[in-house]
Amino acid sequence: MEQIANDSKPLYCVHVVSNNTLEHYSMYATEDQAKAKYLKLCKTWYREDGVENHHEFVKDLELNEVEFYDGYYNSIEYHESCDNAHVTWEKLS
């Protein structure tokens, strides 16, 4: 088995699962690249009404965009909007 990441050079992946189907998977060499793709995919795949409702709920918290979308998945607003996508980013080690 080939190692795809090690302690000195981590890789990051971003993926989207919708209706139990892997819709997107990509790997990046930097965290900034992964987060940029993550945000783009969140804005594409998540339902606008759920995201807007979640924003109203957390607007007083000091969250950056990544933290906001991380918190949106599995929130009450996510479920109430019947959103069925899950966008994630992670560090591979």
C-alpha cells in the first residue's frame, strides 16, 4: 500500500456526498487550497434556505466561513431544509 501523506507533507481532501453517492473528491497540498474548494462546494451543494436560516441562528457568534459551514451540517436548520448533501474537508495523515 502506497502512503499518500506523511508527517512532513500532509495532504488535504474535500468531498461531497449527496443521496449516499460520492459526487466529488479532490486532494490538495495545502490547507488553504482545500478550504477554498470546500467553501465553493458548500455554496454550490447546500440549500440556500437552510444556510440562510443557520446564519440567522449563529450570526452573533464570531465564526469564520469554514467554521460556519462545518456547523451547518447536521444542524437543526440543515435538517429542516431537507438538505441531503454533506460537504467535508479533512487533513490526511
